[in-house]
Amino acid sequence: MQIALFLLNNIILAFTLTGAQLLSKNTANKKKILIGTVLSFNKNPFHHGLKDSVSISENTAILINVNKIEKIGSPNELVAETQGAEVYDFQNNLLMSGFIDAHAHYPQTPIIASWGKRLIDWLNTYTFPEEEKYGNSKYAEQIADIYLDFLVSNGTTSVSTFCTIHPESVDAIFLAAQKRNMCLIAGKNAMDRNAPKALLDTPKRAYDESKKLIHKWHRTGRLRYAITPRFSPTSSPEQLSMLGELWAEHPDCLMQTHLSEQVDEIEWVQSLFPNTKDYLDTYEQFGLLGEKAIYGHAIHLKNREIERLKDVGAGLVHCPTSNTFIGSGLFNMEYLQEQRLNIGLATDTGGGSSFSMLRTMASCYEIAQLRNNALHPAQLLWLATVGSAKTLHLDKEIGNLKPGYFADVIALDLNSTDIITQRAKSGNTIWEVIFPTLMMGDDRAIAATFIAGNLVHSIKM
């Protein structure tokens, strides 16, 4: 690869970032060319063979025009035909879509990795006291910025997050994402029972404040709103009903909540809703089941629930580090994929114990192994990119490297530590080289992160 020859007639080297040759200080609206090994998906590798599902092309260039991918092709040709472009050399890295975290709680950032509790006690002991602070807009803004910086440094370029009951918490995370031109989904938690008084709203207040936030933020740039009942135990039937009405009025919004995370939680739900068929029915009877519904966890599903989820095309989100950290159970990936459900992957921070989607993929693999199902690295990467994008109904915009998609791109260093390097050296296939990074990688493996075409993170920045 003779990068110097590509550059002679086009641009002058200004300075170097993260093994990337950044060729102009003024990067805002210039075209960019990223050169490396490019990974993209054609089909779901859970349902199709690898040759049909995934493409890995060495010595390939991605042309970015402002904020979107314009073309993918030969480095020689793209550099020759694109005068004045900034060229980044990532020949030693894997270029792929940025990760998409499909279920998280940004207000739980300060309490991540809290010791010793299962779900209900964990909420009461750690989560609710922290969430009471988010009526303070300055505090919410501070944590929102810290949180998104953590994501970007870990190669996550899009996220769907729960907020708190405070509108200030929603404004804070949307503002922080807007500054970064980041694709983000968020919603105000709705809770009117079984939580501290300071965190309770009312059915009407949940409806009114959510509606106002929808009008303020939904489809503002790359932002999307999700109607967000925390989960059935913390919302009365009256509140769930009003949120169902709100969703019917704004069907373009997503609806995100939790479903069947722990066995004792399911028993609690049944005691609160004695006349429902199952946990999913506590949402369905109030108009909170549909194609744009997203249910986090979904570990202990009954057959009827699976059939209803299939019928409407709703999405599920697997949260493996959270499920193991809080002791929730083992998600049945193999069976649910066989049912052709849309499934995304998520950190579920702060119930999850890491901001890293690499660590999340490793945990996903380990849980599948406990069910005698060895996931292929292509399947893990699909879940963290296209799978999450499809679940969030954003797969025409993000989650893959294709012309017309937003240029949310990461450069993944497959030799980020000595341990990974020595294992990768013995790999006989590209997948054997990639897999050690998925199992042992962390933020050191994220050589660079681009959001909407702009370099926002580099390990040498």
C-alpha cells in the first residue's frame, strides 16, 4: 500500500492522529477518505451463511461527504477523483460501523458497578437515590456529557437511553448529543407508584411532560423520542393507559420499557396485575405493544409472549453484562433468533458493568455458551450494529457501512494489547484475528471514532 503516492497530487500532510493521517486542520465540511479493512453486512448472519451475510475487504477506502458515506471503493481511485480530501490511513485497523447501544440508563453512570443487590433492592438502594438528583439541570448536563464521552471513547456512536422523571434529564442528554451530532433516542421515565415520592409523577403529568418533550425534540436533527414507562410495577394502570394514548397520537415515536428481567419481578408484576395473561399483557392491554416497541432484557418469556412479539414485529434488547451482574438469567439467543425476532445488544449501564460494547459482546458470547450455543464473531458484531439499528428502526441510516448512511465509523485496532496481539498472530482466518479483540478488547482497541463524518475520538487526541 503506497499511501504516499496517493497523497502527492492531492494534499499536504499536516499532522498525525492515532495512526491516521489527518491532512487539514479545517475538518468541518471537507470530504474525507478512510483507508483500511472495511467490514459491512449484507444479511443477518444468524439466518444466512457468512459469505452471503458479511463482506470484509482489505485495502478499501470509504469516501465521506460532509456527514454521510458517499462511496466505498479503491483507495487509488477515490483519492485520485476527490481533490482536496483529507485522507486517513487505517491500514492496520478494521473499519466498521460504530456500535449502537440499544438500551441504557445514562443517569446511572455514577452508580455503575454497585455491589451486592438484585433488581428490586438495587433500584431502591442505588438507582432511585441517584435519579433524584436529575431535577438539577446542571448536574444532569454534567453527567450527560461524561456519559457520552465514555460512549464515544468505547466506539459507541448511537444509544437509546432512559432518563429520569425530570424533563431536565431529557433536555440534558439531547443537548449533549446534539453538540456531537449524535444519533440518540431518549425519553422521560414515567413512574407514579412503587418508587420514592421525589421520583413520582402522575398519569397526567407523565402524559403532558412527555408530549411537550416529543414536540421539542423528536426528529430534531438526529434525535428521536421514545415514550418510556420504566416498567409495569412503577406505573399504575391509569398511567400506562395515558401513555398508550400518547403513543397512539405519536406513532412515529418509539416506546421503550423493560420486560421479564427477573423471576421475582415477574411474580411482582402478576400480583399487581392479577387479571393479565402475563407480563407482556400488562403493556398490551394499555396500547403499549406494537412494531416500534422495544423491550429490554426479555429473558423469561412465555410462549404466548413470544408469539405476540412476533405478530407485531416488536424488538427485544439483550443486556448480557447486566443480566449476569444482577443475576437475572440467561437470554435465549438461539431460540429467539429462530423465531425471527428483531434483537439488539446493549450495555444497560449502570445495571450493566461496562460502557464497552466489546465487553458486552464477550458477555453475550459467554451466556450463549452456557446454553450450548457458540456465537460466531460475525453474529456478535451484527447484534452490536445492524441488529441494534433494526431494533431501533434506524437500519436505513446507521449500523452499517453503505453509501447514503451516516458516517458513524470506528477504526478497530486488532492489536491493541500484547495479549490480543499474540493470540491474533496465530489466527488462520480473519475471524480468528477479530475474535480475540471481541473477547478481550476494551477502549484501547478503539483507535478512532467518527460521528457523522467528524473525528471525535482518537487514542492520541
